[in-house]
Amino acid sequence: MKDRLRSLVRTALERATENGELELDRIPEPHFEVPREQGHGDLATNVAMSLAKSARRPPREIAEKIVSCLDDSSGLIDRAEIAGPGFINFTLSTRAWHDRLVEIIGTGDTYGSSDTGAGERVQVEFVSANPTGPLHIGHGRGAATGDAIARILEATGCSVEREYYINDAGVQMQVLGRSVHARYLELCGRETAFPEEGYPGEYVIELASELREAEGDAWLDRPVEEAVAYLSRWAGERMLARIRADLQTFGIEFNHFTSECAIREDGTVARGIEALDAAGHCFKEDGALLFRA
């Protein structure tokens, strides 16, 4: 509707210029916004105010010329009213709204699509919750927002890749491993102090129970660090499986699940840092290599 209204206003300006009612060097592109206050129409433009200096006329007078030169044979406009210093408030006709509803129903799921992003590749990385616990409501909000953004980009013709970056390296995974190990020892009847920084959720007990059922007492007397290293990855993989199942239930699909561990182990991170450094984007300070932002 904005495009149709924009065309009507441009044509009105051209007609006013041809008739000698306005002296304009060029016809601008009118912009429309939804008025903040009810009763001020459906769409409003300040094009008359923006032309005041070049046309050497008061904005309200320019607005009057635009309204008088409107040729709305299609019946788009119900009312065009001048307000304040020179705003033009347009109220669209009932017929226009009905026609738009018919168009929406007829177009179906492709309504609103365009090719403005054709040829563009976009990556949307979202959710990316640490695989150290179940998803919570904040992750759900991020999932809905990220997927909506991806769908909007696809509707404009972009080629979109949805990526979930798995933060499966670092201290948080060791904490998960220590938490599961402690609960596992408890289930095996071994008294042990639960880590002060450990994850207290019931899901940790569930993981420990699953471990004991699958592997029995295999980890009961193994060195702690060996057990933690194994359980960090073991528990992380199972939490990620739960997360993926929850996302699928929510209707969220990803093209890629990228593991931080994997790209560290295969040298991707090291090669990336080397490339940035070679290109002059890094510098050393206090023994650390920093990115030049």
C-alpha cells in the first residue's frame, strides 16, 4: 500500500509542477510512517515540509497543492487531511483493505516475499547454548528470534545458513565432567564432596544414573582427571542430543552444528589466527597476541 500511495503522491507532485502550481527542480521520493496517534490516519508523510525550502512555499500550502492534485481513480484513499505544519495524513479506504486481504489469501505463504536479497549469502548463528545443561526460557526466546530473522531473510531471497556454535571447550565442560563424576560416585556409594562450582541440577543426577547403568563401576577407581576428561565430553554429547531434540520439537532446524573442540583439534582456529596475523590484523602486547579491532 505504501508503494501505491507513494506513486500517487509523486504523480500529484509532477502534476502540480506541470501546472505551474509548484516550482520543483526534482520530484523527491515520499516517505510514509504510521502515525503515533490514533485518529491521524493510517499513513502520514512530511514530503511537503521537506520541499518548503526548494519550492519557496509554506509547507501547508505545498501540502494543499499535493492533495488537490491527487488522482485516486483506484479508490485507495478514503481521506487525505493536512495536519500541523504540513503533514498529510492518509486514511485508506475500506475497499483498499478488502482488496489487500484478498491478495494475501490468494498469494498464500509467499505473500510479502521479494528478491531484494537475491544472490546474498547470510549466516545466522543463534541459540548456541553451552551443552552443560538443558535449554531454558531465554534460549527459547533466542531460538524464536533467530529463526524468525532467518525466515525473513529467506523471504527476501537471501541464501541463509542457520548455525549452532557448540561451546564444548573450556572450563564449563570440565565443571560438567566434575559434576557428573561426583554424582556418579555418590550413586556408587562412595562419599565425595560435590564441587563448589558444580552444576546442581537434577539432570546431572540423570546423567550419572545413565552412566552407571551403561558402564557400571568402570569409573569408580579411575584417576579423577582421566574420569573428568572422559565425562566432560560424554556428558556434553548427551546434553547436546537433548538440546537438539528440544529444538526439533520447537520447530527449529539448523544447517550446521559447529563444535569448538572440533575446529580446535583440526587446526581451523590455529590457521585462522595465523591468517589474521599474516594480514596485519594482530599485534603482540604483554606476551599475548591481540586482534586489532
